[in-house]
Amino acid sequence: MKKVWEVIKKIFIWLGAVFVAIFTVLFVKERQVVSTGSITAKEDIDEINAKAAAKREEVVARIERADARQLAESYGSVCDAISDGKQRFRQRCKRADN
């Protein structure tokens, strides 16, 4: 019975080794597919960065051509701050006249 048990152990050890080898091969293939996919992703990233650089240059050129007052007035909070400042200035001038 001991010899039979030892043979069964050896068979299970071999089956386990084969299972681990198959699992390892499949896992390595899966990782290679993922890393190959990252190469295309890197190319996509380069393309996106190139498009972003072109847009950035376009925006900088547009800002350089824009009138400062028109650019500032396009933001509502800037207009509100300017009108608040004018109102405070008028109030100070009224106090000085009295």
C-alpha cells in the first residue's frame, strides 16, 4: 500500500507541475498582449500630445490677437469687479466733496 501511495503522490506531483507550467505559459502570453497593447497606447498618447500642442499654439496666437478689454469683459466676474471698484471710487469721491 505504501508503494501505491508513493506512486499516486508522484503522479499528482507531475500533474501539478504540468498544470503550473500551462498556467505560467498562459499568464506570460496574457502579459505580453497587455504590454503590446501599451505600445499602441503610447503611439496614441504621442498623437494626443501633438494635437494638444497644436491647439495650445492656436489659443496662444488667438489671445495675442485679442483686445485686452474684450478678453477681460468675456469673463463676467471681471466686469463685476470693475463695476464694484467704480462704485467704491464714486462713494469715496462723494465723501471727499462733503
